[in-house]
Amino acid sequence: MQNIVFDHVTKYFGTQKAVNDAHFQIEAGEFFTLLGPSGCGKTTLLRTIAGFYRQEEGDIHFGGKIINDVPTHQRNIGMVFQNYAIFPHMTVFENVAYGLKARSVPKNEIEKRVMEALEMVELTHLRDRVPSDMSGGQQQRIALARAIVIRPALLLMDEPLSNLDAKLRVKMRSDIRRLQKELGITTIYVTHDQEEALAVSDRIAVMSEGRVQQIASPEDIYAYPANQFVANFIGTSNFMSGECRGYKQETGEAAVLLSGTDFKLKLNKKYEGKVLFALRPERIRLASDNEKTGTVPGEIESVTFLGEKVSYIVKLEGGTRIDVQEHAVQPHHLRQERQRVHVNLQLDKTTMFDESGKEVLY
Ligand code: ATP
């Protein structure tokens, strides 16, 4: 198994940097996802690894060797795309066998390996059918079988589930993850769907405008977003402005004024001025009646019952609206619209950025 290193890789289209200074490592056997909005450069980065594009700056290492000028067909890569790219007139078996024939693998070996791959994607019973009369999910399984049958050193997937309906996407993504673990194959997966990325990945690189914003496990990306872009793109955040003052060098503490209330926080670095909080709806809560310290006052504007959760939109003193989500254990205990409440912001479970939203202060 081999790792991949991007060493300051930049890819231009004209003067635009579609990928801007990608510099990170993907471990052997890892399920690594490139996640970001449309146009952020994920496909371009994937295509440089595949060898479809040549980056203008930097090197790509694969298993310790620089592969900048190695042509695609010599990179030993399996690929799965959004549009399946399978041959409609060939049978399922012939589609999966195609790459092995091209590599002059002996016939009995082809038979064995194709059947193994079809078993992994649960398609053995359809081996003699043609893809044109099969469902999108089945066609994507053929594409997956065709990618893994060559036993690639690396599996690249670009939005492989985008053409499937929501239910099938969920089923296919767990199948892909299971298969990837079974084979232990290093996988790079491109998606714009944050839920999909959180569900399948060992680590995620969040990209925006050609730049990698953060690389971390799904849990850490969600809990500790590195900047405002990530906090906004992954999950739901309430953003609240505050004012940070009276930083004390000895203790690293400062007072942060938030919605009319002062909080003492220990900062990562010296800072005074405007700040921005990103609060996850399920990590803040409505305070109980006798709990007044560490809370901010507000009024419930709306109550939405979501089944297992209830969402309260609370207008805080100063006018900021935030979404507070709680478990709806006893629906008859729900708070009412226009009820005055205190909100415990649970600042120990939140992230505070500087005014620009680019740096984590707390
Ligand atoms: P999507 O999810 O929409 O595919 P993406 O994150 O994969 O988006 P890329 O396709 O990598 O983004 O595109 C990154 C940037 O590079 C975009 O601004 C895009 O317009 C530009 N770009 C991509 N391919 C080309 C090309 N062949 N020629 C010129 N510009 C391109």
C-alpha cells in the first residue's frame, strides 16, 4: 500500500488557480474525501492525481516516487465517475472484464477475478445482462466492480452517487465504505455533499476557491471548524458577533461581551476587538428557570417540532436570532412562542473566530 503526497501543487486555468498550493499527505489505506462547493477545485485536484491534468507547480508523490510525468495508464488507478462511463452494448461481465483483457490477463484468471468483483458488489446474478436495462444503482455497481477488478493501488471516485435517488445514495455509500475497508484500498472521493463526506471518510479536506481550508476527521471538522467558511459549510451554525476586551497576558483570559452579557474566556492568543462565534444548534440549550449565570436572555419566536428534535428560534437581546435544538423527549413540555427564556450558550462547546472569520481564538 502506498501513500500520496501533494507537495505545494498548483494548477492554473489561464490565470486562475483552480488548485492553489495543495500541500498534504494521504495515508495508505485511507478513505480521503475532497469536499467543497461547486467550482472549488476538487475535480481538478483529482484529475491531477489521475494524470489527466499536469500541475504547473509542485510535485505529486505516490508510494515515495514523483509521478508528475507518469501517464494515466501507468498509474494503476481505478476510477468511478458520476456518469458511470460503462459500455451499454457489453454485458455486465464484459464491462468488468474489459480492463483485465486490456492488460492481457489470462482467460481463466479473468473469469475468477470478474466473478470475485461482481460478488463484492452483489451483481453475480446479472452477469449476462446488458447495463442499458439496469437501474442507476446497478450501473454504478458495475462501474465500481470494473474499477476494483484491476486491483488498483488507488481508487478515485468523483461524485459517484450524484445520479442516484436519496435512499439509494445512503445504501450505496455504506456499501462503498464497506468494500473500501475490506480491500484496504487507498481511496480519494470527491463530493459536494457534506453529509456523504461525514458518513464515509477517514479524513476530509474542505476546499474553497482552490484552497484547502482544513483537513481533519469528520468528528473534528464538525466540532472544531478551522474558520468561518468550514463552520458554515459543514453542519449548521449560528453565527453571533461579540466584542473581546481586557486581555490579560498572565492568564490568557479576556472578557467577551455577547448579547449584553460578559463571559470570561481563555484565548489561544492575545486579541482584542470584534469576534465571531459559531454555535451548533444542538450544543446550546434553553436554560432552566433558576439558571441565570452564564446565560443570555431572549424570547422564543418560533417552535418547530422535528420528530425526535425540536427547533426553537430565539431572538436574543440585541436582536440576533439563533436556532436552539433540543431532544423532544416529552412533546407536551415544549416551550411556547413569545415565551421569555434564557439560553445557555455552552461556550466551552463552541468556536470563536477573529473578526475576519479566518482564525480560531477560542
Ligand atoms: P464541481 O463540483 O462543480 O465539479 P469542482 O469543485 O470539482 O466543481 P473544478 O471542476 O475543479 O471544481 O473547477 C475549479 C475551477 O476551475 C472552476 O472555477 C472551473 O470553472 C475551472 N475549470 C475547471 N476545469 C476547467 C477547464 N478545463 N478549463 C478552464 N477552467 C476550468
